[in-house]
Amino acid sequence: MKIRGIINAIIGIWFVIAPWMLGFSYDRGATSASIVFGILQVITSLLGANKPGWNSWQNWIPLISGLWFVLFPFIYSLTGEVLWSSIILGLMTGLFSLWSLNSKLKLKAVS
């Protein structure tokens, strides 16, 4: 479970730096949205890394963030590698979040 949260946090870091790496920093709206949702994804992914289950709000936020990043390039009319990077990493974030939401915390038996 922890690895999924860490991967989602790394993807969130990518979304924070993507405007400069992929060259869309000229668009203030897209840059701001990418930074805000990226930071939100990093923080909540790390907070939810050890909190599986449907009652963990920390896993719902990255799911919503992942869905946002799938829609993001269409909202801001971004194309090329921005489009594909956003869609693929947004879907990965959503899938890892769903996986965490559907996980149960495994308790070790005490002998």
C-alpha cells in the first residue's frame, strides 16, 4: 500500500514541474492548476499511504486529482506530450488510488 502512495506522490511532483518540463508555463491557468493539483496530490498521497479503505479521505483526493489530470489537457487545449503525459499519469494515479481504496489493512497476528 505504501508504494502506491509514494508512486502517486512522485506523479504529483511531476505535475508540479511539468509546466516547465513540457513547455506550457506560458499558460497561467494551466500552470497554476498543474501546480495546485500536483501539490495536493503529493500531500494526500503521502498521508494516505498507510490508510487503505473506502473511509480514507486521503485516498479519495488523489483519485479526484487523477481524474482532473485526465481532463486537464482538454480544458486548457494542451496537445502533444502534455496531452499524453497528463492522460497516462492521471489514469495511473486514479488506478493506484482505487487500488488503495479497495485495500484492507492487514494486521499481523500477535503471538
